[in-house]
Amino acid sequence: MKRMSDLLKSGATMLSETCPECGSPLFKVGKEIICAKCNRPVVIVKASMEEGKIMGGRVLEDLEQTLLSKIGEINTAISSEEDSEKLSQHGKNLTIWLDALDRVRRLKST
């Protein structure tokens, strides 16, 4: 309740929609909609098509982070590897991960 009253005092607007996680009222602060109880941003979706786009975007964000992590792991492995066969395999894997990252980024930009 304290967080909610602080938001209202600072000029936030209480919305009629509620948080899908906790059921608490949502607040509009500038252009962002947040849940005071969960203390995180919330996206209000008006059509199932929009929901699919938002969920797809989140999946692509997660996939991009996973690919970057794998590329970092390969980079670490390459820097300490001396065996030419293993280096060759790391290079192939790196090419695959970089190609996948490029595809994900192109999908995100469409």
C-alpha cells in the first residue's frame, strides 16, 4: 500500500487493469505500466496477435542471450586450446553460433 500511495503522490495514474501475476492494480508512470507489488513493468495486450508478437520477442531476447553466452564460452576455450583438431571444432561451432545469432537479430528487427 505504501508503494501504491507513493506512486500516486508522484503523479502516477492507477489503471483499471490488474497485474496478471499478483492481481494488484497497475499504475502508469510516464509511458511505462508497472505493478507496484511485483515492482516490475507489465505489458497490456489487447489482441492475441499482439500477445504472440510480445512473447516471440521475449523468446528471441532469451535466445540471443544464450547464443552470446555460448559464443563467450567458445572464445574462452579457443584462447587456451593448443590442439589443432579441437581448435578446428571450436571454429566450426563458433561459425554455427554466430550464424544463429545473426539470424535471431534479423528476426528481431522485422
